Amino acid sequence: MSNPNQPCVIAKFGGTSVADYQAMSNSANIVIANPNVKVVVLSASAGVTNLLVALAEGRDAEIRKQHIAKLQAIQYNILEQLPENPALREEIDRVISNIAALSEAASLATSAALTDELVCHGELMSSRLFVEVLKEKQRNAVWFDVRKVMRTDSKFGKAAPKVDEIKQLCCAHIKSLNGSQIIVTQGFIGSEHTGKTTTLGRGGSDYTAALLGEALNATQIDIWTDVAGIYTTDPRIAENAKRIDDITFAEAAEMATFGAKVLHPATLVPAVRSNIPVFVGSSKAPHDGGTIVYNAHSIKSELPLFRAVTLRRKQTLLTLNSLNMLHAQGFLANVFAILAKHNISVDLVTTSEVSIAVTIDTAGTNTDGSSLLTKELLDELSKVCCVEVQEDLALVAIIGNNLTTTKGMTKQIFGQLEQFSVRLACFGASTHNICFLVKAHDAENIVKILHKTIFE
Ligand code: ADP
Ligand code: ASP
Ligand code: MG
């Protein structure tokens, strides 16, 4: 546990920040430069989780061999630039043969639990290697298996953390954070009550850092990635995207929820709960600064009407028309009960008297909307309504402040979209966003146009 009077920073490094030896070395230099960093949370090296997910889907022997060779090459490239260390080499080899055995099992029968058991090895390897990079730089570092403390429920693939238990387990397993020793651990992975490995969903390492920050009373959570902060839109889509220097928890959480991949959507939940500032910066260019996300009271300048434009891909739209006459009661309740029974998480909803349109949330999972919409679900829905499913959609959102009380704002947005078809729009539920569904192939163009109109 950290001493409440001393700063304690949790530093998280994403996949590109531990992709190879040079990236790990840059990241280690960032850790060393800040004596307040007590815990380091790591993703798997870039590309490794995707390979592991592919293996978990059950591949034939030849493809398995190729995938395993690729991930072995990624890890060996790092290993071979470190001073000779037989114990570490043995450990990496042991993990790789574990991966081979588990992927063979997955080729016979896959399951969500087996997938999590398989994909956890990416973070296990990157964290082992990173300890040695720190040690090579004369820092006292210790490897820690986060599954000892990251207790979750049993929803394999997208498990929910049990915050109180995590806090208790951290007290029991992480005695002191005040010495010079740095704890190096894994993001993304956890364990359920019987000890089986779980994962928090794709991109979940940011969330791990925030959960540990909360449990350990950290004073700051640093998210080191491949961009120097949070921008007005994804800089890969709009080259004129501008860095936002300070942003409130509410605005940044809204951006993450609506697709700004730079933060996993749940990351800010523990940070808000415990009022811990979150910094986002680039591990390649740490001196370029970054974005600080904190409480609205800490931001001196007035909050802008428009803050950012975001894009969330892979949306599925379900349109449900009631078979009964107008004024039928209980239609909404019926439909949502069926969706809940089939574990469908609904994202956006619009309704008219006889129809409902909902978007299905597949963010952070390895499945698309169509595979969530099982035959059993569609059959059950068809008993109460006509069902239509539309795919290849994307959600564009404008994030800002006081959007529902500012005049003329909708014209500024929708006025730009005349050449596109907008399938569904949601406005009014939150003062922080206005969002709409568009065809996937129009989405980037729309983001560019809106960014240009609003921010450039
Ligand atoms: P990591 O592996 O470090 O977790 P991610 O790929 O998950 O990194 O997140 C960083 C990426 O998020 C950036 O490369 C960028 O393309 C994307 N991104 C999307 N929206 C934004 C935004 N508004 N600001 C900054 N980056 C964004
Ligand atoms: N390695 C995991 C993923 O690629 C978790 C993360 O990087 O945050 O999704
Ligand atoms: Mg990420």
C-alpha cells in the first residue's frame, strides 16, 4: 500500500510501447525518470494478443505453427538483446509450449474460458521481459502476477472486476510501495473466484491500471501509448487533429465510450470514483507532454461547447416493429426482457410508438454483432415483433458540453451531412454528446468533414 503522504504513480504501457527491445527500453527510461512510479502495468507486445486470439479460435496445425513462430519471433527479438539469461529463456520457452498445448486444445473445442487462458500469455511474457530491461538499467524491479489481486466475475472475455475484493487482495499481497522496488505486472488479465484466468476485454490494460491505482491509493495514473495525448479526433483519421491539454473526466469518459481507442471505455470509472488524475502521453516522445484528465473543478478555462469527434466502428442495428396494434402496452418491456435474457448489451435506443431501434454493443469483444444475435434470440423476438438486422454501420459522436441547451448547434452538425444517409440519431439523453449511425464506408469521411468544420 502506498503511504498517503507520498506520491504514487501507476504507469501503464500499451502494446506498441513494449513491441520490441527499443520500445521497452524507451518505456523503461520513462519509469526510471520518475521515482514516483511504483507499479508498472503492461500490455502484450504489439501483435501478440491478435495472434493468441486467432489461435484460440481453433486453427489447423499448419496455421498454428505459423502463428506460434510469429509470436516466438516477437519475444525472442527482445530476449536476444538482453544479457544472456538462461532462466528467462527457459521461462519464455515454457510459456510458448503452454501456448502450443492450449491452442491444440482450442482446435478440438474452443470456449471463452480457454480463450482467456490462452491470451493471458501475451501479458505474462511482456512483463517478464520488461523486468529484465529495468534490471539491465540497474533498477530494482520485481515481477508480480496480477491474477493474485485482479479478482473478477466469471464472464470470460469481458469480465467485470470486483472492486472491494481487489482492494483487499492488494492489501494482502502488495505490502509496501514506498521502497525503491518497482512492481511490474500485467494489464488485461484477472482471475475469477476458483482461480481461472479471465480478461477484461480487448484494450483492457488501461482499465487494469486504473483499478490498481484505485486499490493502491495512487496519486496519478499514467497511460503511455503511441500518441502524445488525447486529440480532438483520432489523429490517424484527421491529420489536423489537435491535442487537448486538459480535459474533464466526464468529457474523456464520453470520448472513450464513443470510440476514442486511446482509453479503454471503463478506464475512467475507478479514476472518477477515487478522483485520481490520469495522464496520457507518448512513450516514444515523452517530452512532447500529453493530456491530463481530471475533475472539472481543476480546469481553469471555460469548458468548450465542442470537444471532440469520435468514431466507433462495427455497429449492428436491430429494428423491431410491433406486431400488435398501436397503444399496445408492455412492448418495450417485453423486448428488453428478451434482450436481457440473451445477455445482449444494448447501446443506443430510439423508439416510436410501434417500433424500437437499438444498436448492439460489441466493443471490446472478439465477436461481431451478427454472432451475438443467435437464432434463439431472433426466434424469441419474432414472436412479438418483426425483426430487421443491419450491419456495416459506424457510430459518429460529437462530444462537448451543454450540447442540449445551446441554440443552433444541431444545424452546425447536420448541415454538413446532407450528402450522407444518417440511419439513427441520439440527442438529448446526455448534455455531453450527440451521436448518429452512418454507413461504415462513409464514417471516416464524415469525421474528417465534421472535424474540419468544428475544429480547423
Ligand atoms: P495502446 O496499445 O497503447 O493501448 P491503442 O492503440 O489502444 O494504444 O490507443 C492509441 C490509439 O488510439 C492511437 O494510435 C490513435 O489512433 C487512437 N485514437 C483514437 N481516438 C483518439 C483520440 N481522440 N486521441 C488520440 N488517439 C486516438
Ligand atoms: N493485450 C490486450 C489487447 O491487445 C490488452 C491491451 O493491450 O490493453 O487487447
Ligand atoms: Mg489501448
